Amino acid sequence: MGMSISYQIIADKHHGKLECFSVLGQGTEFCIQIPVQQVVDLT
């Protein structure tokens, strides 16, 4: 449930990107990218 909420905040609200890379026995890496400027849609 925590990953779902994290994805909603990063991707849906901030138009960012959340990636997860995992290698068995070596660990997991999360990459979070959030735009510096927010895109505003005025339509």
C-alpha cells in the first residue's frame, strides 16, 4: 500500500517518475524524479 501512495504522489500529483530496480541477493534501488518546474494546464 505504501508504494501505491508513493506512486500517486510522485507521478499523479507532481508529474514525476518512480522506478524500482531489484537484484536478488544484492538489494533494491528506487529512482525518484520530480520536475523542477510544474506544468500548468490552463485549458
